[in-house]
Amino acid sequence: MDSSRPTLPCPFEKVFPSQLQRDDEFYMWQAYNLAIDAWRQDEVPIGAVIELNGEIIAAAHNQRDSTRDPTAHAEILALGQAAKAVGDWRLTGATLYVTKEPCPMCSGATLMSRLKRVVYAVPDPKMGCLGGATDLNGLPQSNHHLEIARGVLEKPSLELIRAYFKLKRLED
Ligand SMILES: [Zn+2]
């Protein structure tokens, strides 16, 4: 770990739901746990997983600061992993779970990868582009449209993000 970037201790614990009921909350808890991993590396706590046929084929968290890469968002990293796992850039039938509504870049990537569904926890009225600030999924001429579900585990995911920024402000 880069010692020049001391981490703020994360006061939140990971949550491990039963494996028996693999519903939207189950997968979102996995994304939530990755968001905690992000915090532990002093990254903005956003996590994502991709599910296909009941299996998690990709799991990633935001790594923008550690990689100094503006595209290293959780969703982009997860989409890359999933494409590698499937052996195709088309992620037909797959669902992305992410703890915050995708930004313009990531919303575009979810469309371009032909995902079936996107499920997000916290809506983002500032930069969210799947219904929050605007809706790229509603482009009238596009022939691919995603199914969208919003607000799954919104409360714990929002608490995590808010607490992180609050501590960061105190530190600065
Ligand atoms: Zn993004």
C-alpha cells in the first residue's frame, strides 16, 4: 500500500446475507462489501458486481485515486472483468449491481456492453445518467434498452458514501 495515502478507518462492517436467496439485495450486498474494500484503500466507497445465470462473474470497486486513472470506476472495471470472463464484449443477459447510480461514462458503458439490467442503490441527481440527472437509456433512436431498478439497499449505501465524505472533510 502507498504509505503517502493514510487510510481513514472504516466504521462499517461487511454484510454477508444467506446464499440461499439470490435476489437483488443479495447481489447488492456483495457490491456494498466491495464499497467497504474501496474505503479501506481510501477510495470513494462505490462497489459493483455483475451477475450472469446466478453467478457473480465480476466484482470491482472504485480505484480512481490509487490508479490515477479517471476511468477506473467500479462499473468500468467490472465490465472489463465480465467481458473477459464471458469472452465477448456483449454481456447479453447479465445484470450490473452498483451502489451508486452510474455517471455519464459508466452509463454509456452499460449500454455499449448490452447488459440486460442495471440495478443501483443510490440515485445521483447531479451526475447520474440512468434516470437521476438524465437518462441515456431513453435515447429514442437506440435499439438497446436496459431494464433498470433503483433504490436497492439505498440507505446503507448512502450512509457509507456520506460518512466517507464527512470524514474526508474533517481530515482536510
Ligand atoms: Zn462512473
